[in-house]
Amino acid sequence: MAARDEPSAISRRRAAALDEGGAAYRERRAAIVRAAGDVFKRHGFRGTKIGDIAEAVGMDRATIYYYVGGKEELFHTAVGDAVERNCLRAEEILAADGTPPEKLRTLITELMVSYADNYPYLYLYIQEDLSALAPRSQWGRTMARYNKRYENVLVAIVEDGLADGSFHATTRPWVVAYGILGMVAWSNRWFDPETSTVPAAEIGAAYADTVLGGLLREPL
């Protein structure tokens, strides 16, 4: 009998294809990730079966496992990539030239755009509190670290604005940071980039105006 942790033949083929596969394989895998987002949106993460995703892309279950190891891998890939990009971009904004108000405006606007670009995965992550599914997993720990780094950037920008006098103190910087994250995240209740008459960038800019209107020492 094979050891329980020995990779199956299909998982070995999938790993080899990920390392060595051509453009066609990568494009097909990306298409599966996109289609899975629609299925997750309809049924929720917990209510979705891998067979539902296979049906959505016109594959049988055996074939789809050549591209993905399961719904968890699909979700982890889509969310993990987006969260990592957002974190690294936030740190770039913090380190770049510009005033704290300019940095905060860019950060808020781009965060809202990211929710649209990665729809519906980031919203599902929030709605179903998927960070709590496997808090001790490597993926869960990685997401927690990225989230904390993003929060730290927001706090640092607010602190810089207080230090240079462009912001006036209304409350503690971490309260402002959490408020920004909550405001953008709440758009999961009503925003759909496919049907919204207002683009994500415009929504993000409006959120930035709202936040800066309360923080700036000199009014907008």
C-alpha cells in the first residue's frame, strides 16, 4: 500500500505542468480560476463542490484535477495572489515620494479597484470569514502577515500626516486604518463591477475624499 502522503499520479502531473507547462496550460488554469469565482459567488465557498466548477468549465472531475488540486487551491491561489499584490503595492506607496494625503488617496482608491479587479474572490474572503477556516495553516498564517503589513502601512501614513501637520488628530491612527478597511470592505454588500454604473476608481476616490475630509488640517 502506498504511503498516505505519497503524491498521486495526477498531482505529480499537475505539479510538473505548473513548473513546465506552456501558455495554453496556464491560460486554461486561469480560465478555471475565473469560472470558479462565478460558482463561488452563486453557492458560497462552503456550498461549492469541485464538480460544480468542473461543470462550469465543461470538464469532468478527473480532468479538472490536472489543473487544480481542489476548490481550496483555487481559492487560495486567487485570494493569495491578490492579497500579496495589494500588500506589496501599499508598501511601495508608503516608500515613494509624495505627501501623506496623496499617499492615502492613492492607497484607498487602488484598494477599491483591487476589489473590482479580483471580483468576487476578495469579497468572498470577507463575507465567509475564510481567514478563520484554517488559521493555523501555512496559507492562513501568510494571509494574516500580509493583512497586518497592509494595516501597518495605513497606520504609518496617518502617523506621517500627523507628524508633518497635514492631518489633525481625530483619534488614534489604528482606528482610522481599520475604518478605511471596513469602509472599502463593506462595498461587498452592494458593489458588482459587472453591473455597477459607477466604476471602482470613482468609488475609491469618493471614499478617499470622505476620509481626507475628516483628517486634513486644511479642508479639501
